[in-house]
Amino acid sequence: MKSNYRNIGDFIKLVDERNKGLKVTNLVGLSISKQFIKSVANTIGTDMENYKIIRKNQFACSTMQVRRDKKMPLALYNDSEPAIISQAYPVFEINDTSQLLPEYLMMWFTRTEFDREACFHAVGGVRGSLEWEDFCGMQLPIPTIEKQHEIVSEYNTIQNRIALNNQLISKLEETAQAIYKQWFVDFEFPFSDTEALEVTEKPKGYKSAGGKMVWCEELEKEIPEGWEVGNLDEMIEVKYGKDYKHLEKGNIPLYGSGGIMDYVNKALYDKPTILIPRKGSLNNILFLNIPFWSVDTMFYSILKKEYNGTYVFYYLTAIDFNSLNVGSAVPSMTTNYLNNMKIIKPSEKILIKFDKLIRRIFSQIDFKRNQNQKLEELKDLLLAKMTRVESGIETVVR
């Protein structure tokens, strides 16, 4: 290690405060993504007085299964109200925050290189545990406290921007879903008779404005006049994804049922499409407008009319496929089931209007996601720079 690196163990100490008197009731767990999560453990009959209390600016970690998981679950507790956590987790805090900031140390723990080193030190059998002494022996550079504040401030600025973008993305997604429901569930899409109203007047949707509804025997409910019911294969052609083992690394996203798996050098399809899982997370349906490759556990689709895509996407996402149990032992989807699904076929005019509106929202979502990708790259650069900061600890540690 470089001479300006110091052992983590020189700056931390274990804390073992038990929940005597059951004063704390907020039970948390620890995720592999280095976050505290609300615990869902069954605690019936458990002695909660034996659980450990964790307070603001204290850390909890798991030293078990580090080699197997390729990560060390470890998080900094930031809430002002204390929580309790399983006694199996070591809880520790920094000895002197005038020498080392908790946020700076947590930044170091988020680095990929930290997890890689933890895996290297992990020993044992299948669990691949990391001994506490080995963890304390791992090292990091300690710059001046002023420099630490500067680095943490930069990092938090990026994190806050990412969090704000994620909030905006969620709002935009909620807006798009609300528009779908308004138009195609409540049938309150813009009615042609209201289009000539003055700006000061509030236009009514189709149903509220007295638009004619007709009874649909297949769905056993009323739908707007002129709309039809058909099979899904009248709107999209479902295609199987393909094996990717022959592909090389590249910048084309490779999708599986859980999302992006990797990036490859070739696209399977480059037009707007809907990805539908064949196995696993059946509800993870995606709309893509970029070149991609999908594995054979995913269906992709060819749109019969390009303006069908956004409508079909929201139609499918409104269905809980996981509850349908259309497969056998492992949840799975079939082309036969998809092709024969009944779907309302709105008028072409309404579909085109909806598609234009939703694509504007999608464009804003894509813009924010691209921003976040750049911000994540900046964050990685900042974490990498931590190894090159000058140490200032020599002046305060003997």
C-alpha cells in the first residue's frame, strides 16, 4: 500500500448498545446495495432486547458471504431517530470525526475496488466470510478534514441531482400512466366537440361530454362507439429474443427479464418495441426506442403500426402477469397466451394523439436518464480521485 494510506481500524471502534427496555421499535435490515431497508423478518417470539441499537453517523456491516456476493453489505445510518438491527451485524463508529468524516468513509466503502479487496480478504467455506481483523486492516488515504468536506460536498451535489432527476422521472411516469387511465379506462380522452372551446373554458372528456358508448359483449362493459375489441397479435407481432454468447462487448444494451444485463456490439432490433419477459419477472415490461439485443428469456415485438406502441405498452403494464400463472413450476409467458389476449382497439385518431403526447413525456424521461448516466460517470470519477488525494493525517496522528 502507499505510505500515505492508513488502516481503517485506526479510526473506528465497535459499538454494542442493546435495546434494553425495548425503547427502540424501528427494525431495519441491510441490503447488498449498501443501504438500510425496512426489515420484513418474522420477529414473533424474538427477544428484541438483544437487538443492537444503531444511531446517526454509525455504520453497520455484514462480514458473512462477502466472497459469494462479491460485495460487502455496509451502510451509514443517517436518520436522527435510532433504529435496531440484528445482533449478527457489527455496528461501528468513527473515533474522532475531526480526523475522518463518516460520509467520506462511506464514499470509500461504495467504491468497486473496496468490494474487490474485501472479496480478496474473505476466507472460509461456502459463506466466504471476512474476518473483522482483516476488515480493520484494509486501508484508505486520509486527506485533511477540509479536503474531506470538499470531496463530500462534491459527491452530495451529484447525489442530490441524481435523486432530483429520479423524482422527476417518477412524476413523469405517473403522469403518463394517469393519462392512459383517463383516456382508455375512464374514456375521458379529448372529445372532438370540445376542441373549439375558448381557452378559458374547461373541456370535458369524451364520456363526460356525452360521447356515445356502446355495449361490448366480449368485455361485458361499454366502450366508445367506433372502438373495437381484437387480439393482441392484431397490433403487435411477438418475437423471441436470441442467444448473445457470440457477441462482443459494445455499447448496445442487452436486456433480460430483470433489465439491462450488459452491453454488446450488435443490435437485434433498432425500431420502437415492447419487451415482454418470458420467464422470471413477468411484470417487467419495457418500452424501448433505441437499438438493443434481448436474450431468449425475453420477447420483443414488432409494432404493426408505430403509433400502437405506447398504447399497447400501458395496456400490458396494467395487467398483473405474475398472478396469471400461465406457466408451470417457473413463472413463464407464452406466445399463444399473448397473441390471443383481448385488447380494446381505439380509433386511429385517438391512438395517434396519445402516442404523440406520451412520446413527449418519454423524451423528457430519456433526457433525465441520460443526465443521470453522465452524473454517475462523474460520481465514479470522483470516487476514483479519492486514491490520489494528498494525505493530511500525518499532522494529527502519531
